[in-house]
Amino acid sequence: MRMNPVYSVVIPCYNEEEVITESYRRLTDALLLLNESYELIFINDGSKDKTSAMLDELADEDTHVRVIHFARNAGHQIAVSAGLDYAAGDAVVIIDADLQDPPELIPQMAAMWKNGVQVVYGKRRSRSGESFLKLKTADLYYKVMQNLTNDAFPRDTGDFRLVDRQVADVIRDMPEHARYLRGMFAWAGFRQEALLYDRDKRFAGETHYPLKKMLKLAADGIMSFSDKPLKLPLWLGLGWLGLSGITLLVSLLAQLLGKTVGLWWLAGLNGLIGGSILLSLGIMGGYIARIYEEAKGRPLYIVGRTKGFPDDALRTKG
Ligand code: UDP
Ligand code: MG
């Protein structure tokens, strides 16, 4: 038997005692269909229910199962990142534990991968069992996101995907702490294709993404991939300065022409101060954006493949 499996499946779990058994069963069925080696990597993200014991039991019974127990809850994106770190497969599948992403799609993803697609991402055609509010906010979020990031990401796409080893390695080389994985995958490039699917409702239990976590994820997404918000004061400042300049000029002219000016010149002067402060903030924003860019420590470029070098194969692996 070879050491590295063909497929690694990464499954983040936080208090999922109600779904784990079913999840394991459906994942196993889907992977057995592929007739190749695989491993199931469950990340227990600091669960407080029976998740931990249940996962250990699965690992005892089935050698395909591996479990990473976090010492405390670190969050979904971090749990998936840990899974990517431990995954040894040629292809890595990321899937939620709650069966909202159907494991039965994995063979289709695998087929696309065998045809050379390096990132097969699940794109939601529909979402059942989600509240009206969630659907509307998600929609609004995607619109804002597209705008702020100049369409850098596909819409209606979560973390459910299959990625090639080469892509998984690129993500592992991105040390940023605020992790918005779907964005990072899109940023990486390579041959990416969508697989349309209908998102199911949760098999059991409740969402572990309360509004607070959701907002954090949304903020991470925007702030890690767009510096437009930082530039806002720059434009505000310039606009304000312009307005104040005109006000001052007009009151000066009026004064010279002997008209009553009132205190307009004061408003203009005042605006100059406010505008200068905003402009300074905007300029600082520019520097902060650069500091942030450096701090993220992302690779400068990502090599898809090389040709003509003596060690092409090696280099392609990065
Ligand atoms: N999850 C996790 N850590 C957390 C929250 C969630 O590992 O702090 C896992 C959870 O067990 C599930 C996946 O991330 O497998 C998606 O979470 P959930 O289904 O609660 O989110 P939703 O689908 O409602 O957005
Ligand atoms: Mg879910």
C-alpha cells in the first residue's frame, strides 16, 4: 500500500454529535465508490459535547479515520486550515460535517479533477432550510464583496471544494491569521471550475455561525482582499477640501465686491481643517494598506508549472 492516499477529506466539527455518525457513513459510501485510497480527517474544534469521544471511536474502528483535537475552539476557518496542514492526499476535499454539502458530489468533483481542474468549487444553485434573513444578507454581502474586490471571487460559493495538492500547498504557504479560505483559494489562481449543487439543510443540530461569527468572517473577507475601505478618507478629504476651497474663494470674492458675506469664510476655513485631517488619514491609510500587505506575508507569485528547466517536475511542486 502506498503511503499517501489519493484523497484526503477535511471535515471541521464543532459540537456535531448529532450528525457525525451519518456524516461518516455518507462520506465513506461516497469515497468507496472511487475505488482509491483515502483518509478522512476530522478536526474537533474544541467541541463540548460527545463529538470528541465519537470521533475517537471512529478512528479506533476505521483506519481511514484521523482526528485532530483542538485544545479549544479556534473557529471553522482555522479548523479547515489545520486539516489542510495534515492532509497528505493528492486531492483534498473540504466539506462541512452537517451534510449541507452532499458527500455524494465528491465523485463528480474527483472526475473533474482527473480531467485537469485543480480547484473544483461547489457553487450553490439553491439553499434550502435557510432563513429569509440569511439568504438576503448573504446576497447583499456578495454584492458588496464583488464591488470592493473587483469581482475577485465567485458568488454563492462557500468552502465546499476539492483542491489539487499543488493548490493545497499554496494555501499552506499563506501564513495570514485572518483566514478567509474561499478568497485565498480564488486568489491562488490555477484552473478553477464550479460544480453547481443544491445546498441541503442541516441534517441535525443548529448552526454554529451566529451573527457575531458571521460578521467576523464577512469582515475578514473584505479586509483581507480589499484596501478600498482604507482609501475612503482620502476621497472624503479631497471632496471636503474642494468644497471648502470653493466656499472660501466665493466669500473672498464677495467681500471684494462689497457684498455681505456673513460667516461663510469661517465655514470655509473650518472645512479646510476637517478636509486636511481626512486627507491625512487617507494618506496614512495608504501606508497602512502597504504595511498590511507586507504583514500578510503572502507569496509574491505562484508558479503553475515551468518548462525547459532541468528540474521541471520538482519546481512545479514548488
Ligand atoms: N465549525 C467549526 N468551528 C466553529 C463553527 C463551526 O469547526 O467554531 C464547523 C461546523 O461543525 C460545520 C462547519 O464548520 O461542520 C460549518 O458550520 P455550520 O454548519 O454551523 O455553519 P452554517 O452552515 O450554518 O453557515
Ligand atoms: Mg452548516
